[in-house]
Amino acid sequence: MAFVKRVALPPRAVRQLRRVRSVYVAGTLLSALGLFSYGDPAAGVRQTVIAAVFLVVFAALLMLTAVQLWRHGRTEHCGTARRLSPVA
């Protein structure tokens, strides 16, 4: 992965990622709550599987968003990121 060119995200994309991150957190928490509430074996297997699938999907989206925001925060490697980032 040393040959991957890193390109800075535009400010609008960063704002959208930060906004959607809270949606992914809420989805992960609600899916986990649903999964734990279906812990009773008599409740049925289908609801448990669906809650588990939602938990995996929201957790994956949250991790992808976190990685993209983390990579964007590292501005020393890319001239475009330095130009798009506010000067501190």
C-alpha cells in the first residue's frame, strides 16, 4: 500500500462524513440493543439474524468513516490537504 496516492477530501465531504458518523453510531447502538433484546431462544432466529446483520453493516460503515476521517486528518503527506485545511 506504499504506492497508493493519498488525495485530500474536499471540505464538503469531510462535513458530510462527520454528520453521517452520528447516524452510524445510532444505528450500531440500536442494532446492538435489538440483538440483545432477542437473546431469548423462543423469540425466533430470524429477528436475531437480521439484528446481527444490521449490527455488522453499521459497524463496518462506522469504521470506514472513522478511517477516512483519520486519513484526512493527516495533512503532512499531501499538498492538497494542506491547501484545503485551515491554517492553525
